[in-house]
Amino acid sequence: MTDSSAPLGQCPSCDREIPAAWKIIEYDHGDGNTGVFAECPDCDAVVKPR
């Protein structure tokens, strides 16, 4: 189980930390790993946090 309040990671465009509340979708890669797309609060772009 993951901490739902933990940051999702950094924006690949501007390096801003993306809060969990900005998550748009979470998906399963099929190999047991999970991917996430979120909106960056600074860029206003949908990104894959790193």
C-alpha cells in the first residue's frame, strides 16, 4: 500500500514536486509496476512524474 499523501515525484519539464492531489490517472504496466500521469501545478501540463 502506498502513502496517498506522498508526492508523486518531480515534473520532468520544470522540476517542481508534484503533490499526490494532482494525480490524474494511475495504471498497471502488466508486469506488476504502476505508472502515473499527473498535472504539474506550475506547467499546467500533463506529465509522467519522475
